[in-house]
Amino acid sequence: MPMDFNNAPEQRDFSVMDDGTIAVCQINIRPGNAGEGGWLKRSKNGDSMGLDIEFTVVGGTYDKRKFWSFWVLEGVTDGHQKAADISAGRIRAVLESARGVRPDDQSDEAKAARRLNDFSELDGIRFIGKIGIERAEEGSRYKDKNVLDAAITPDRTAWTKVEQNLRSATAVAAIGSTLGGAQPAFAGKTEKPKWATG
């Protein structure tokens, strides 16, 4: 029986976006059933966990293009703790970009805007991002890939207010109940990260 692919979607473009591209980016968390609410994912060897993030460009030249990152938030080594601090800084910048808060604003409203009830509030959040390129090592089987260089905050001229398109409360509740909120099972002891106040 003949098969007609005339109406199939065109092949995705797998080339990297230009270094330094400024674009609206949307965070989509790929839950890993670890941590509170099941939003975090464990590393392959199980000694750390973090957010497995898919970024989607919204609008502009690279509309719907995607890139990925893993933001370590907890782990057993000093290196993990340093990575967790970097990740926490990135989350702060994303919140400031998305919620229109300058980094030097220490008002009660600004402090409230930098808080999350849980990681579900990051799922679907949109912000202004600067996209970079991580070069593959010479001779490696891997290719260059896009990364998030920085979230652009309101103190920078490239920042603009972004209309949010967050997941519905119903969808968030459904995801949370499905994942069940499994806790980490590290072999070693971990200290609670500085940003974890609960």
C-alpha cells in the first residue's frame, strides 16, 4: 500500500544556534522521580541529583529550537556543592528575569519573587536567555551544542518583560501525584543546600 509523506513535518534543524543569541526561553523540567515532589533526577552513579531541563526557544529566528542542561542541586562531594551553588544562582537569575526583579533589589516583594514553593513553579516558566555554544573536544564523537550562558535580568539593556505561559494548577497537581516524591538514596551523607530553607 503506498504511503504519502507530503504532509509530514519537515526535518528539524540540528545545527547550533548562533553564539550570543538573545531569546525568550521556556524551561520544561523532565522529572526523574527524585527529591521532593519527584521533580529531580539522580545522576547515573546515584551520588548527586538535580534538574534535567529542556529549554525551548519561544518566537524569533530560532522558534521552537531546543537545548538541554542538567543543573546539579544536591550531592555528596565538594564539587557537587559548588555545582549546586552555581545552579542555585542560575535559578535565582531565571526567577529575576521571569518576574522582573533586579538583582540588587532587596525589597520584601523582590525577596518573595525569588522564592519557590516547589520546583513545579519552574516548569513552563519563560525568561530572557543568552544562548552560548559549548564546543566539543577535538577528536570527540560529540558535536558542539547550545547551552544557557545566562538569564538576562532587568538591570541589563537586553531584558524585556516576558508573558508567562505556565502549566495549569491541575496539570502540576497531576504530575506531582504521579511522581510520588521519592527521596534521594545517597551512599554518603549530604548537607542541606543553602537555598533549601524548609
